[in-house]
Amino acid sequence: MNFWIGCAVLIVPIVMFFVQKVWERARFLFSLVAFTATVIFGSISANAIYFILETNEVFMTTIHGIFLNRFFLITGAYLGWYILYQLLLIIMKDRKEVVGVKGK
């Protein structure tokens, strides 16, 4: 399982990068999904913390129950992929600028 998680961490952002090269609207779609995922992720986190503070159950096991929420895990995974995808875009942009400066 660790192998597949590692592969997904590397492959999905690279696939996203190439998809947005081929289909321009993908960039907007990826950002829209990231915005939605951030709202869901934040809401789940805030509600879990609020519940813990409201019930005075400040135990480590209580807060870790959030990891059983599939929506939390799915949105968190997408945000991780999206951040790596954005970093890849920045790296490629910087690479073009550096190569362009040296080429003159």
C-alpha cells in the first residue's frame, strides 16, 4: 500500500501538469476543485475541533478520529496533489526564465 501511495504522490501531479498543457480549462478546473476541497477540509477540521472543545474531550485519540472521515482524507489528498502540481508549475516557469536569461 505504501508503494501505491508513493506512486500516486509522484504521478498524479505530473499527470495534472501534462493535462493542463493539453487542455487549458483543466487549470481552472483543478483550481476550482482545490477551492472546494479546501472549504470541505477546513469545515471538517473546524467542526471536529469545535466538538472536542465543546465536550471537553481533549484527548489525542479524540482528535485523531478525524482521520476516519473519508471526505477529510480525500480532500486532504487532493490538496496535497494540487500543491505539488502548483510547485511543478512554478519550477517549470522558473526553469524557462533561467534558461531564457542564460541563452541571451
